[in-house]
Amino acid sequence: MTDKKSGRTSTGIPVAPIASIIVAAGVVAFAAFKNRSEPEPTYSGRKLSSWMNQVTIEEFAEPRPKGSESAMRAIRAIGSKAVLPLAKIAATRQPNAIRLQQLLGNWTGTFLFGERSSDSEYLSHEKAIWCLGELGPIARPALSSVTNSYVWYSKAHIYEAWAKIDPTNALPVQELCTLMKSSKQTDRFFAALALHNFAPDHSGVVEVLIAGLQDTDREVRANCARSLGQIGRAAQSAVPELQREAAASTFGRLRVNAARALWQIDPAQSDFAAKATVQILQSNDPLGALKLLNEMGPAAHAGIPELEAFYPKAPNIKRQRDELLARLRGMTPSNESDPSTGPESAEH
């Protein structure tokens, strides 16, 4: 019963709020039904979730598989229709179960939660976050799903995606810079990889990465060198520190990344980078050094004498060295090679 004068039911509850609740419930129910009834978007006959599972997050692969690039192109082709399904994946994980499964170990975890997920399923929420970030501003409707999501490795993935989706907001980039001071190695590791995306538009990023070259963890230092190289000429102030790492580091990947960064930042550093890279051939990353020299092309000409004096024992290294020498001898010396025109410029 409703009192016409008071506008209340016999229980004393106003009629208007009840009507609002009913309408809101109807809208939610309709949205849920519509979402369930709508087919998953596809591209070239494959569902979005299938493409997403093929994606390898950039930081998790060395180098990134070509199949991952084609998968991300497919997701970009799906466009705005991919946003809400990806947001749902990012927001519907069960982090407590995942955490307990890892803490309890395989035997107990399998007993309680079943077989451990495959890598693609296990990381699907982070893949969804990463894909949303790669979609950029068109993923803005999913921003709350990204910022409130859970990630296993580091919040750097959230901040990176957030900054790509909302490029006018300086806060996520500031948070990435703050993570470079975190006590967690994984935070610093992934923040160092992400920061190159946001320089020089955001002041202070180059300085944070240069400071990261002093990190206690060599993997973090290697990632800082990589990001500085990807920033390019705007990271000119990093040259002295990168020269030191390229010439003296005992960690092969760090030396290669530092030498590559010198070449990417300043073509005038090509001779130094080439000679330092040839010296890396005798360290624990000869394949990385050979890859960089091939990328440098004519800019690596200064390294020919040291390369000729290098006699590797491993047949595959010797073969690659011989092929590289033949290629360099047929090139005109130059320090003006454009790093962006060669193979993928940064190795993780």
C-alpha cells in the first residue's frame, strides 16, 4: 500500500528510491544479459582471447616472438570492441587463489586448486592489462579495471598501461619513477623497462634511469641501459655512465645494452660502441655482441681489427664472425647509421 500524501509505502520507505532501485537493477540485468549474449570479437576467424593468449608481454621474452607481434596487430585491428572483454579478463582473476597456489607449492596447490594453469592462462590478467595499454586512449573505458587490477610480478605493469591509456596524466609515470626506489627487485626491473615509453615528454625520467645504472642488481642496470638507448638523443647526459658500463661491466647483457645505447643516443659514439662490443665477444654474451654488430652495420667498421683478432672456439660463433667480417668489409665506414632502421634495436 502507498500513502498518496507522503509518497511512502506502508513500511515507511519512499516510493521514488524503490523505483530507482528497480530501474537500476533492470539496467544491470540487461547489461549483464547483453554482455553474455554478445559474441566474443574475432579477427581473421580467431577469437580475441585466442589472440591475447598468443601475446608475449615484451618484458617476458628475449627477444619477443614474431607471433606475439602479429597477435597484437590483430587485437589493434579489433580495436574498441576488444576493450571491454580485455577489461573483464583483467578484473576477474582470483589473486588469493593464485598466491596460495604458489606459496603452498605444486603438490598441495594442485590438490586444492587443480592443475596449475599454463603460462598463457596463468598470466592472462597481466596480458590483458598489457594489451589494454597497447591499445592506448581508446581503452579509456577500461581504465578503472586496469588501475584496480592485481598483478603478480609488479605494479609497474599497471602504471605503464595507465600512462599509455591516459597520456595526459603524469601520475602513473611518477609512480614508475618511485618504483625505481622500491626494495623489490621486480619493481625496479619492470619499471626500468617501462620508463623509456614516457621520455622526454615527462621530465626526470632520464635522470631516474641514469641513477638506475648504479642499482645493486645487474639486471636492473641492464634494463636502465636498454631504456636509455630507446630514448635516444634526449638521453645524451647518460653517455659517460654508459661508456663505463660498456667498457668495464662483467655482465655481458649489460655491456651489450650499454654499447647499443651509446650507438642509439649519439652516432659519434659508434666507434667506441663497436670496439667495446667486439671485446664483449670474449665475455659470456658473444651472440648478443654479434647481433649488435650486425645491427650497427657500417657504424661497426671501427671494430674490424679487433674482430679479425678474435678466434672463437665454438663453430657457430666462428661462422657468424666470419659472415659479419665479410659483410663489414664490403661496407663503407660510417657513424651515421640510423639505429631505428635496423633490426629491433633493444634486446632485453
